[in-house]
Amino acid sequence: MKLIIAMLGSLLAFSTWSASAPRFIEQAAAKNLAADRYWLALLHKRDAETDSEIIDPHFFLSNTQDASAELNATLKALLAPVTDDVNEHAQCRFIARSHWLQQQLPELKQALPELTCTLFETWSDQQQVDHVSMIFASGYLGNPASFYGHILLKFGSASERRALLQQQNINFGAAVPAAENPLVYILNGLFGGYNAVFSYGDFYRNTQAYGETELRDLWEYQLALNPSEVSQLLYHAWELIGRDYVYYFLKENCAFRMAELLELVIQQPLINKTQPYAMPISVFHRVAELEHHGQPLVAKVIQHPSRQKRLVKRFEQVAEPVQAAVAELIENEYQIENSLYAQLNAAEQTQTLEILFDYIEFRKVAADDPQPLTTYKNRLLQVRLKLPAGKASPVVLAESPPHLATLPSLLQISAIHKEQSNGLELRFRATYYDLLTANRDNANYSALSMVDVHVRQEADRLQLYRFDLLNIENMNLSQTGLPQDGGFAWKLNAGYAPQDLACQRCQTLQLIGGLGKAMQLQQGVVYAMQDGRLHENRHDVGLLSTDTRLGTVFNLDARWRIQAEFGYRAYLTGEASNFYWYKLQQRFGQSQHWDIRLILEKQRATEFKLAFSYYW
């Protein structure tokens, strides 16, 4: 009897489904829903004629990516009877599609089979998500794909069962095989050799990966979205998890895809789709300037400092006796007896131990064998238990969020005077910053740029004067003076540049690598570097040369920064003679959008340049 009743129920459901589907398909056609911009956005189609940017066949219910066919197939699947696995039903797989179609076709809701999507309910904490945040992970020079930062999306839950670090976030990244060859990795990343997917996890996994292991600061931008928009975003994020895209490092990357997802509910552009590259920081500059429902789109900004940042700030904010005790204990392998630590009061001893805990965890990141450091920490924990109970001292950060930094792309025009001739130069730099760039972390003395093009009109000739594909210079400073904080300064440059300022049409392809040491000053940095240069043999310069250089970068105030370098060029092969050179450049202004630069340089010939820079 039960079997007969079940069969009759299934037959009735099938009959209802068969009768309902054509009616709703007809209603959808009458409203031309297949051409609606929101429907196309849900399918990730630029327009009705193009294919979806999602290449995963499981994202589609029809045998074609035609928007109308997919809408009809979706309506049929939504109305279909529920099978054994409720989570495979279209109402659970495509929640955003389902909710939007119910809004467009008011009678649809009553016709749908009743069900509970158990996997979605668990993932969304019973849909108690009440706010959405964008997370910016600062740049990481240890991985080319992370040079320019990264974007995550975090769903904040109102549930008391979910602490901050247990809240869900989604990530977008390429699926790269383990131990991939670096050259293959770069080529595949540039030319679409990898698939990429949205994935999810608890927020603490990203704080561990980015903040603790890669020592990157995380900045949380909480967005002022209403409950309906939060739900929309949650529903579509669920649909996208695990779906394959083609990954392109320069454009169709995390910045592009996260912006695309947020645009679904904000209904305002967050990124320039026609630009040939997309940068995470550009999305944060954009959201910070937008209004939504008559109020700023960004409700608040929260910094989640890296392990290294917490260590540096704690160390800076304690008194000199505590700093001295910390340094002595590290030097003496954390032996408390007969140390400066014993002379401190209880509060200062607690501060000393807090700094040492952060320092040991910081050291463990790069340690080949972390066990000795773990042993030291356990010993210090026993010491801490003997001190009065109390909360850890707060870390005062007082840093500007990333969206207040100078914008990443540069267009610069310069007037040039070189001995007996004058000229003009137009410069375009796609990304990102140099040693003079304003509005950056004062302790971060580094340069990182890609696609830096100089076109020069000089002596009645127009020429490509210089092209830097990649330029990185990292001073790698010690900010505390403690062992292992900081390291060797280094440089990497690949491009096309003249050998000196005196020669005519003497540009060569060049690859430069440098190693040295930098030291922090109160208002700047001094450094010594030894560069090796591999280049074409044009004008008898040979294939190899070196630059030995001394330099400094310092701030006279926030609006005026100076860099001075003095060096010696030695040609190891070829017939060219060696020479001394110098370069002095200054930046005036601290706007996000512009500055003025004065540059005086001598390399056999002397050149003076006055440059106006515009950033966007």
C-alpha cells in the first residue's frame, strides 16, 4: 500500500510539473526574462550572444549556453519533483536563479516543491549572515601571483555560535599543481593555462595562511548592504563554488571575479572591464568612493595585522628596558635567570613575554625545524603562569588603510634637458609603486612595477626609450633590530634600456639582479647594493657588467621625499670603459592622484628632468 501511495504521489507530482512548466516558460518569454541583464549576470555572460565565462558544464542545465534555453531548462528543473538527494535539486544548486525567477514570476513560488537545502543551510549557518566584508591581503613578494595583493569575501554571521575566525569566506584562485615549474607557472598564469575556481573556508584559515605564514596584513572593508542584498550575494556565491573559469593573472583574476560578483548586487561598476589588467587595490579604491542607498558603501574598515606587524608594533610601544630585556633573552636562548628580565616589574615582565611569544611564532615561519622554538615558547609559558593574570597589552596600529594610498597606474610627462639638447618624454606605468611613491607604509621601502614604458622625443627623433617589464627592489629592513627580523636587500629588473645617457640608440635587452643590505634611519633608509647585469653586446659593451651603488631614501616631510644614489659601472667583457654615475630624484606632493618630480642624473652625460605624474 505504501508503495502504491508513493507511486501515486510521484505520478501526481510529475503531472503537476508537466502542466506547470510550459505555463511559466510562456510567462518568462512574454517578459523577455532571458535578455534581462540580471539573468545574463547570473549566467556570467557579457551579453546574450557571447558564451559564459564559466567553462564548467555542470553550471548549465541545458545542452547549450543560450540564455533562453538555459532559462527554460532552469524553470523545468525548479518545478521537477524532489529525488532522493534534495541537495541535487535545482532549488538547492541554483538558489540565486530560483529566488530571482520567483520575484519575476509571482505564481512560481506556490508551484515549487517544498524542500530544505541542508548543505546550503549548514554552510550559511542557517542563513544568519547579516553583513558582507571585502578582505584585502597585502602584497607578498614571495609569490609572483601575490605581488599585488589578493581579495577575499567574508560573510559575517549574527549567530553566537560563529566567532569572527569561524565565519565563512570565499576565495578565487588558480588551481596550480604542486611543485609547478616556476617558468611554466608564469607562462600558464599569463596565457590561460590554468583553471580557477571559487572555494570557501573558515576565515581563520586565511588569517593563518596570509597573516601568520606569509606575514601579510589583512584589511576588512565591511559593506553597507541591506539584508536582501546580503542574501543575493550569499545565494550566488553558493552557485559559483567549485565552478571552473579560465584564469588569467593580469586580468581575469581575483580582482576581476570578486568585483564581478559584488557588482551583481551593488549595480555599479567596480573595475574597468576594458582595461587590459585588473588589480585588487583598484577595487578597494573604487568601493571607498562609492555611495549606496545614499550612504558610503564602506561602513567601516578593520585591520587584522600580520604576526610580523604585531611583533613590530608591540616592540615599538614598550619602554627601552623591556626592549633591552627582549633582545638579551633572545641572544641567551631565553634563559630568564640572571637577566635584565628579573629587574623588571610584573607588568613589564608580562610585556616582555608577550613580545617573545610573537617573536617565536614569527621565527617559526621560516624555521627548517620549529621544534626548538616550540620548546622555548613552552618554557616561557610556564614563566608567564607565575605572573598575575591579565589581558595582553593592546597593539596600537594607527595605520592608513590601503584605499588611501596613491593609485596604482601612472601617466607621466617630462621636460628633459641633456647638455645641448631638450626633449619631451611620455611615460606609462601599468602598476604599482616605486621608492618615491607617496601615501604608503613608512616602513615599507620597496619598489614593485610592471609594464613601465618611456617614449621620448629628442633631437627630432621619436623612440621607445625604455621599457621595464618588471622591476622589484626590496630593502627588507629590520624594524626591531632583533635577529631574523629583516635580511638582505635585493633587486630584480627585466627590460629594455640604454646603456648610459651619452650614447645614441644604444638600448639593449637587460636582466639585472642585485643583493645588498639596508639600514633604517629615523626618517628614511640607507643601503649598499651590488648589481649584476646581463645584456646584449651592442656598441662593444659585452654581455656582463656590474653596478656597485650606495643610496639613501629619506623624507623631509610627508610631501617631500628624496632618493640619492652614487655608483660605479664596471664592464666585465667588451671594450666599453667603466665610469662613475649618480642620480638624485625628488618627489613633491602627497596627493593620491598627482605629484611633481625633479630628477638629476649623470651616466657619462648629464640629464635634468622635470616630471608631472598623474595616477589613476
